[in-house]
Amino acid sequence: MDIPILGGFAIDAAIFAVILLTAIIAVAIVAWKRRTALPRLAKALEMELGKEGSAQILTGTYANCLVYIRWSSRHDEGKVTFLSTTMKPCGFHLTITKEDSLAKVGEHEAVESVPIGDDHFDGAFAVRCGSREKAKQVVGEAVRGSIQAAGSVLKEGESIVVDNDRTTITLEKRYLKDANSIKKLLDAIVSVVNSVQGAQVSGAPAAPPKTPAAPSAPAAPRTPAPSTTPTPPTTPSE
């Protein structure tokens, strides 16, 4: 009899329909998450969502710093997440790159990495700056802590870059839209900015002490002016 065959066909068709419906629902959920990811991120970070050409951008403040986050389109620069914050010009360039100790040997030695003196940090990050003193001054304990917390988000080869009037992180070939991960990167950027500006204040030359005014010469005693009243003539005695 052909009934079992028809029954089997009906069962197969039902299974196929369920699989197809599940796939359609899954695709719809993914599309919804992608469409709402940036609005939800903007709300979580309390920033304004906008567009710059074909790129999506967020602008606003984070920990009192002006922040700019940009996601380039696939037709533009490829998948790139770019985070930046502005600051007062510092007059120097510094990079903090996530890389293992083997990558530090012989690859990027146009500017030699500066050991900070923290073995755990130096083993995971390379600091490069034209001034060793400035690098050690900027990458203090608080900065190292925030960068190590962001290290779970950064991939090897990605850097935090101080470039005179801004501090940036560029994540190549990937979009990052998770609020917690973005916050870790922003915490690291803000920590570096605050440290750079603190270094500028502490490194500023002190104002010269005021020269005390010379004591004034004592006033000369006043000489009484001669009388202008004529003296009456003496009357001779008789």
C-alpha cells in the first residue's frame, strides 16, 4: 500500500515546514537585533545616534570627556569600530598596543617599547613614546588597571593612541556594539586622557616667585618755610 509512503511524505513535509519556520524566525531575530543594536547602545551610553556619510556614529560625553564613536560601512573601509575623545593638546605621541612578548622582539622597533616596570602589564602591552619619562608618567597604576580591564576586548595588534589633541582606539575588521565592551574601552581612553592632562599640569614649569618690592626710602624731614610777615622795627627807649 502507498499510504505509509504518503504518511512519511507528510511527516517529512511537516518537519521541513517547522525547520523553515524556525530559520525564518531566527533570521528575523538577528535582523531585529542588528537594527536595534545601535539605538540600544546609544541609550545605554546616553549618547546621540546619527550618520556621517554611510557610517553610523555616536556622539556625546562619557565621564566628562567628549566622545565620538564611528562604525564604517562594509562598502567604505570594511568593518571598523573607531572610538575617539578630544583633549587639550599635549604635544607628544604615545601608543599602547596589546601584543605578546614575542611580538615585541624585532617587529616594531622603529620606536623602542618602554618597559613600565610592571611585569604583568609589560608582558601584555607595549608602550611606545618618544619620551621614556613621559611614557612612565602617563602609564601609571590607574591607567594600567583600566587598560588591563579593556584587554579582554582588545585583540592583539590593536592600540590606544595618544596623538596630541585626541586619544583613539581603532578596531579593525569588526563591529563592536556591546555596551559593556564599549564602556571598558571608553574607561581606558578616559583614564589615559586624565593621566595625560595630569602629566601636563604636573610637568608645567612653576611660576617664578614674585620679587619683593624694594623698601621705600624714609621721607626727608620737612623744613619749615620762612615766615613772610615783616618784623616790626624796635622802638628806641628814651
